Amino acid sequence: MNIAMISYWSCPLTKLGVATAGGMNVYVLNLAQALGELGHTVDIYTRVHLEGDDLQPTLHPNVSVVHLRSEHHDLYQDIEDFSDQMEEQVRRRQVHYDSVHAHYFYSGLVGLKMRERMEAPLFATFHTLGIMKKYYVGTVDHRRIKSESDIINGVDGIIASTELEKTDLIAWHHVPEGKIYTIHPGVDHHLFRPYDRHTARSILGLTEEKNIILFVGRIDPVKGIHLLIDAFAQLQAAASPELQATKLLLIGGDPANQEFWSAGEARQLRQQIHAAQLEDRVIFVGSQPHAQLAYYYAAADLVVMPSAYETFGFVALEAMACGACVLASRVGGLQYLIQDRINGRLFEPRNVDELASIMGELLVDGDQKDRLGQNAAASSYRFCWRKQAEKMLTVYQKFI
């Protein structure tokens, strides 16, 4: 089968945690690689980005990344040009696609354009929904919500990452249930697996640290980093020396670049850290190579995801596969991945006091922390990219 994937918003080779690059990049690249390993050809159409950002992964011989020029600053205006370039590349490559899979709503709009020019079924994975960002974060983008409705009406099938996302699509966009196929993302267990904590800390040069709390993700308001810093400040104010001897590492963004600090979220977080006098306790590590994250997960005492909303939660799953103890807000796909007190801990979203309390509890209760991490690693094996790719192929084949 020949499969075209559209990743207009962000190239899957872009350095993770910087600007637009996040879980969707991991999803697209790993799904394409798994499909390639099953003997299918996958071409990923995406926009040109800085060559220095390339992760330089070893792509499967059946997988290609096709970079197209971005001609406009306005992404909506650029969609038409991107579609024209994609059509030209398809013609030049002399390939007929059996399936086209668009990732995120901008890609969905490209997919609708391409559907007029290519005879192939079209599928969409939204990764996040504008209506849910409006509901959970208060970010209102009427044009995006309208675009997502147009995509829903125009595609053959929608791939949801969890049953919760399927429920949201039905409730908020009135999507017919038969049009939605729930296929969970996966995790690369060759890369993300348990490592000895002392070994991981030695590799990362963190041997002097007592306790480490870790956040991994884009520096974005939806990730709830400000809540984590508030909770961490409470922890530092505690009387226990055990809790005071803790550092919070923030992986994401590009702190070496001055433009990073001029962005609203990074600037506000820096001011918050300064006001709480936590400059020596809260460390902006910056974006790290994907393979390096496995060592950070293993080195951490706690991996915290305080997100206002997560469609799935790749960071949580990767950390779980490494045997980390994960503490996450009870939202979106996180409450699907984590069973409270069984393979991790959950707290009510935006509840800083509860977050601080659970962090303190876990840091002093090593037995609970280790038990949760062991159970997390075991439960992560429910999610395998090869199995998910096989399920995806079953959906594609329904429409051939």
C-alpha cells in the first residue's frame, strides 16, 4: 500500500519541545516507521524547517520525508501553495496513493484540497481540537473550530487516540460514531525502557542531585507549567530538608536563544521563578534529543504532567515505559493512561495544593514511588507501534 501523510504544521524531524514540535511529531514519525516495517510505502509531506533542527533519525527505506516551501507567513494563505507543491511532487514522483492521512487541522485543510486532485480516501487525526482548547484553556479560535468542522464533514474517517477523544468528537462536533476509529498511539520500547537510576544520572551528570522532579514538553500555557512551579514553591517552603533538597528540571524550548525569553509564556515563567526565589532550584534544561529523554525519565524521582488538557500524553507513556513514577492532571488521555495509585498518580486539574501534597508524599515514600514505576513499565506494553500500525492498515483498507 502507498500512503501519503500530511504534516503541514510541523516537520516530524524537527527538534522536539521547540516551538510547534511535540507529541504529534513523535506520532507521525513512529507510525510511518511502523508502517514501513510492515512493508508499506509512506511519504510524509511537510514544510521546510531549519536543517540544524533535524533529529537525523534513521528512516526506514520505505519512508520518505518530502519538504515543501512555505511561501506565506499566514498559514491559511500558504495552504493553497502547499497543496500545489504537493500535487507537483506527486506528479513528479509518479505515485498513486491508496490512502492519505492528515495530521492536525491545517493538514486536514490541505487534505481537503488534495482530495479534489487525488483519487484516494482521506483520513484525519486532529491531535488536539480547537473546541477543547476553548473549553479547557479558554483559547478561542473560531476559524480553527470552523475548519475542524469542515474537515470532519469532508474526510472518510477520523482516527481518535482514545475513547475519550471519540466521546469529545461526538459530543462537541456531532460526528457519527461510525466515522470515528479509535487507535491508540504507541511507544518505542527499544528506546524507552527501564534504566538504573544511578546509571542514568551518571550519564546526564546529575549524580549530585538529591531529588529530581521532571517536566518534559512544549513551553505552552496548555501544559500548566505555572501550576507546577507554584506547587514546587510550596514544596520548598516545607520544613522537611528531604523536600527542600529537590530540583525541578524543565525540558523544552530553547533557553539559549534570546527570542525564547521574549515569548509570553517563557517570560512569565521566568518572572514567576524569580518572584519565588527559585532560580537555583528550577532549571530550564531546554529541548533534548528524543533518545536522551529515556535517561532523563529514568533519572527523575517524579515526572509531572500538570496539563490543562492532553489528547493522549506521549510524555506520560514514554516515562512509564522507562519505569518512572508519573504524576499527572486528571484530564484527557492522561486519565486513560494512568490508573491512580496503581501505575501512577492523578490530581485534579489546577489544584496546586493537591499537586504539592502528592509530590511531597511520593518524594518521601520511596516504596510507593518504586511500586508505581514498576507497574507503569508493565502497563506500557499495551501500547506498541507495530500493533497500532496494523490496526491503522485495517481502517485504510476498508476504503480501498
